[in-house]
Amino acid sequence: MVNSEKSAKTPPPADTGGSTERAWQMVTAFSNALVQTLLVLLALSISTVSKVALVLGILALTALTIFPGHLLKSTAWLRRAVPERLYGLLGVLSQWVRQDVWWLLSTGVLVTVVVTLAVVPKDEPWVTCQIPDEITLLASDETSPAIRRAAGEFMAGKVDWWGCRQMNINVSGLRADEVRDRLGDWSLPVQPATGPVAERMARKPPGARPDGWIADSLQEIDYMDRGTDGMPAFGERTVVATSPLVVAAPERLAEELTEGGRKPGDRGWADLLRSRPGARQQVVRTHPLASNVGLMATAAAPGPSEGLSRKVRPGDNVRDVMCRYAGSLDTSAMVLTEQQFYELGVTRSGADPALPASGGCAVPGTNGRWPSPGAASAPGKAGERPPQLAAVYPRGGHAMRYACVSKRWPDLRRPPAVERTVEEFCDFLREALPRYGFRDAEGRLNVGRLPVKVPGLRSDAPVAASWKPDIPKLLYKLATPLADHVLVVVDVSGSMARNKVNDGRSRLEAAIQVAQLAVTSKRGERTTGIMTFFPDDDHAVPLAPVGDEGKALAGRLTAVQHAYRGGSRPDPPMRPVIKKALDQMEGTGDPQERKAVLLLTDGGNPRGLTAEDIEGHGGVRLLMLSFDLHGCDTSPLPELRDQDLMSCYDASTDPDQKLDDAFTELRTVTG
């Protein structure tokens, strides 16, 4: 009885051989299709997040196909969470998948083959890593450390599934004047087409051509934006960050400078930079040609160059000076940006180990770091500590506005992907730079979001977004000397005194101002002199070294303007004036030295001037600025220009721009 009951309860053995074989076939087919699909997926040029999502989706579909019953049992909780009809629909779907699994497998294999044929020839997944695109960016050496950090973050986000970098961004950090040379020296705007002068002026490019530029101001881009054949030199400008100028000083010195008024904007630049009998030190500024911080500080607070501290060398940037005196107990007050003040505070505290490698400096005895306020200073006495620095925000809110642009070269075509990558990096900088102490593009500073707290930052300090310093004119004034010997010849005839240029000044007044700029900022390295079209009037100044920054020569030119401003003399013949000037320059200095005659006139009376009059003067270069629209077209000047014996620039509409062109040529003249 018992045995019969057991027999009734025991089911007959089932024939599982066929079902097991079919299941094995299904698993094998699924495995092959899954492996192929995943291999193709991993080779696709899509983001890692997208790949992970697709992999998880494929695995879930596979599990649903192979084990639909188990999945439905494990999701019994869905009965309580979803309507019964929807849960029943899941069961129907599972049954359909189980019945038509071979159709699904065939479709999956077909899709896999099509995707493979489309993707493999393009992406070459069998290659370990393709050579990344090389992209060169240019920035001043004061800004480049932060740009390099941002570039490292940007490239890390461009690594594909296999760990291959899609691009390599190189950031060149140069002095401010070297940045302008790098962008402008590839095709000189006033270079003659042929002739011996063209050969002397031809220079090799100073380095790799940049694909993009992170400029320290929008006006600097304006200065360099010289297109060729109607093509703009730069792409779209993206303002990526701002940083106001501040005066960093030890607490005691900051109190002396501000006389207790430490609220942002309480003191103007004139108050902070003026000499005080009771003050221990003057405020240190960097030279405006080598340092854009010094350039913007000069634009915000114009002052004589002799007011610069001897602690600053001509080629120094802000970081050079900070590094030189960072460990000193006798730290000077210094003009820098708010971001550099933040970086200085972070690096002195040692809170960010990345800063010394990317933007810090080594101070003797500090193991490569700036000494922290709690440590003894090497230059000081034992036990003394470096002073805590304070930031003084001058009135006006003058700020650096950093802009990112792509660079276009008329004779070099780069792949479109390069410019797109530069623009993408520009957008990335807007997000990244505020993490390094910069303000955002609108001038806002969120102190709470900075990774390291630095005392002295004031988020309430105003930023003058509308400030537009005249960088071109300032650079004209500050650029290096024109040549070893320069003779300025001024036309003082009646036509110069009576007629006017576009801005309402008389031609004589415009010419005198150009001449004053030449003798004060563009004078000869060794000697400078002045001549007029009427040498017998005793207004000439012989060629001689200049020891007072050209002030005496500028005063003599002012006297010339007053003497001839109401004149009515006719234009004298230009030929004897030019011959006398060239003869005088030929006998000056050594034959290999650079010599130039700068002629300021409205065209005058050049009749009779010949090539023989200009040739054979030991390489003296003749340049003419005409304050009359047709002055350069007066015969025989066009013929002499075509023979590369002289240069002539129409200065009737924009004297400053044409003066810059002439100065660019003069700086390239060799003896």
C-alpha cells in the first residue's frame, strides 16, 4: 500500500535530452551574438557612459531571453506595483520571446554584422591607440599655468574606452611681447615683396603656429586681429574669466598704503602708487611690455617708467617677482591679479600640491615651496615668520578679461576638427577657471566654491566690465626702440599748418605728436635727432644719445609746433632735405648698425628726387608718413617704392595705425 502510494506520487521520468540540447544551442548562440555585439560596441566612438548603458541593456535583454521564467518569478513584487494587465503583458512578451528566439537571434546577428562593417573600417579597433590630434594653444606665462591645469582636465575627459587620448593639447607660455611676436611675425604686414630690404627683413617663424590663443584682454585680440584677404585672423571670441587687479602687501604695509581705508574701492591708483615719506617701500609693478598685468596696470594708472621698482627686471612677469621675494620678510607691495593673489596664498599654505608643479616656484631652503606663514623664513632671523599678505582693491574695478579664440592662418589650412576642439576647450575654460581663483565671465566670485580658503579675497569687490583700455596706443608708446640711430624729419610748411586730418587736428599737430612719440618711446637705441624742412631756422637737434627719455626732444618739438602753427610758407623742394638727412645718417655710428630716417610730411614737393639720391647710403632706410591722402602717390614716390628704395604710409585717416606699420618695419631694419 505504501509502495503504491509512493508510485502514484512519483511522476514518470521525462525525456530531457532534447530540451537540454536545445537549451545548450540557445545559450551558445546567445553567447556568440553577445560577444560579437559587445566587441563592436566597445569599439564605437561614443562616450563611456553610453557604452556602459548599452552593455547593461544588452545583458538585461539576454537574461530576459534565456531565463524569462526565473525573471518573472523574481519580479513577483510587480503584481503589487503595476496593474494586473500590464503584468500579464510581461508574461505574454516572455512567451513570445521564448517561441521566436531564433528569429531574434538572426536579427541580432544581422545587426551586428552591419554595424561591424560600418564601424570597423573607420575606427580600426584592432589598433591599440590612434595618434591623437596635436593642438597648440598660446597664453602668456602669467596665465599659462592655470590653462595647463585646465588642459589636463579637458584631455582626461577625452579618453576613450581603451584608454586612448583623442587629442593632445600643448600650452605654450611666453612673455607678453613674445606672444604678440608669435602671433604676428609669420607674415609681416609691411614687408616689401622684393629687393634687398625684403631679404634682410625675412625671418623664420619664432615657434609652432598656435591653433588657439587665451588672451589676457579683448583689446589685445583687437591689436593682433589683422586679417589677410578679408579673412579674419581669429575665430569667435569667448570671454572665459575675469580677475580684477589688486595690490598684494603685508598687513602693516597695506595699512600704510590705504591709511586705514581697506574697503574695496576706497583708494585710487594714484593714492596707492604715489611715493610717501613715511612709507617703507613703493608698490612694485612689472614692466608693461613683458607682463600683461603690468600693461593693464599701466593702462589703469599711467605713470612714468622711472617709477618702476628696481626689484623688477625688464623681462620679469608677476610670478618671477613673487618667486624672488616670496620668502623674504621684507616683502614688497605688488600689483597682481586677484587670481594670482589666490594662487600665492594657496601655494604658500601648501594646501594644493598641484600648484608648485604647474605654477609655483622654488625658494631656497623651502623644498620647492613658498614658505607658509607659520614657518621661519630663510632670509630673516631665526623664529621670524613671513608676513601675512592682504589684498587691496583699488578704485575703478579695473580687471583682466580673459578671452579664448581659435587662430586662423591664411597660408595654412587646419582640419575643421581642430577649430571645433579649440572652441570646445574655450567653453570648458568657462567652467574650469573659476575653480582656480578666477572670477567667472560676468565678474562673479564665489568664495565658498573655491577648494582652498585664502584670507583677503573680497567677492563684493566691483569689476568694471565696461573698462576698455586703449591697448594699441599704449603698446605703440611702449614698444622697443626703432633702430640704433633714428633721425625724425618734420615738414613745417604752410600746407601742414593749414590743413587738417580726420580727427580735426592740423597736419602739423598730428605730425608733431607722432614725432614726440618717436623721440620718447621709439627713439634710436644709440642716437636720435630732429630736422625740419627749413634747416636754417635753427630748430634742428643733432644726432646724440638720449639720457632723459626724450623729454628735451619732445619739448623742442613743441616749440617747433608753436613756431610754425600759423605759417604760410610754400612747400620747399624735398630732394635736398632727404639728401642731407641720408648723408648725415650715413656718417653716424658703425656701418653694421641699423639706421632710419622717419619723414613726416603731407607729400610736399618731391620732384627731382631720384634713385641715385637714395641709393648708396650704407643701408639707411627711408620711411615716409604722409598726412595727405594722395601724398604717397606724388611722382616719383611710387616709382621709388616699387624699387624698394623707400616706404610710404598714408597717415591721413589713422596716423596711429600707420605709425605702427612704420615702426614694425623699422624694428626689422638691419644694417
